[in-house]
Amino acid sequence: MDKFSKTLTITGKEQNAVNEKVDALTVLASKLSTKELKKLAHVVANDPVKTALAKKYLGV
């Protein structure tokens, strides 16, 4: 599979927190398909009930 790079800005209180976000996003991008990522983003952006349930299930 080809590799591409993209520049993006992620906000956080500390560099360590931003690094952790990038690491988590990298795992999601490598394990989920484009369709799955788009659906996940849609749910997080538009369905607070499902997002709250997922957070509760994850213990966060």
C-alpha cells in the first residue's frame, strides 16, 4: 500500500497530549477502512447519544 503524508494541526494543552491523540488517530486509520472512519466521524459529529453510549462502554 502506498504511503502519503498530510500536514494537520491538532490542539492540546501539552505536547504529550497531542502526541497521544496522533498515536490514537494513527491506530484508527490503520485498523479501520475509509468507509468505517467516515461513519465513525459522522456518528461522533452528529449523534451525541451514540457517542455518549460508546464513551460509557469504553469507560471514558
